[in-house]
Amino acid sequence: MKHWVEQVSPKLISLFFILTALLLLIAGTRKGSRTYKELSITDGIVIGIAQGVGVLPGISRSGITISAGLLRRLDRSMAGEYSFLLSIPAILGALILTLNDITLLETHISPTVLLAGMGAAFLSGYFALTFLLKLVRKGQLGWFALYLFPLGIIGILFL
């Protein structure tokens, strides 16, 4: 899908921002109490399909998988944690697919600069995930809609 995803129009991406915002608002109102022990194969399939949809530009992978978990009535903490557990194979898969590019990077970027970038990405990612999980636990996932709606509308009108 890489070729198709890279050619998605800005208006469609903007529409996906709005779709993501709606999904976050709807799912954020759901209260669930199901735990990991109560996860079913259907839950795994639904949330896994949501992760696949998350490759589309404008659709947040974590937002759509957390929302899918909440819509399946998972406990808020479980939905957030499960979403991030699911990201591990996706991230490792992306790493494997781009390993050939690392040799290209080495010829153009010094190892020190590369390590600094990786460290900054790790730290910012850690703090972002910590913040996101707090919002999920408090049922405040809809806050992300505050920027997604205007961004989507602006994109549809002006791009």
C-alpha cells in the first residue's frame, strides 16, 4: 500500500482528520470494564483491523486502536496499553523494511547525530505516550478532536 498511501490527496487526508476526530469523540464517551482476561479473538481481529486502517494518512494509529478497544468495551487503561502493545510488531516490521536505508544514512549522517536524534525521539515519544495514557485513563481522548476538526476543515477548504 506504500505507493497508494504516498499519493493520497490532501483533501482526503483532511477528511480522515475529521473522521479520526469523530471516532475519538464517540469512543471517548464509552465506559468499559473488560480486562485482558476477557479479550476475545473478535476483539483482537477488530483492533488489529483498526491498526491496519491506521496506515492511512490522517488516521492516527494509536487513536484508532484505542478507540476500537473502547468501542469493544475494554477498560480505558487496557485499551491504551493494548494499543501500544500492538504497535510493537508494526514498529519492528517497519524497522525491518527500512534496514537497507540505514547504510544510506551512515554515509550522509554521522553516528553521533543519528544517536542524538534517536535519543530525542525516544524521550519525546516516552513523554507523549505517558501523557496520552493519562488522557485515555481519564476519558479525555476527545481533546485531540479540538485540533483535528479545524485542521481537517481548513485542509478541505484550502488545499
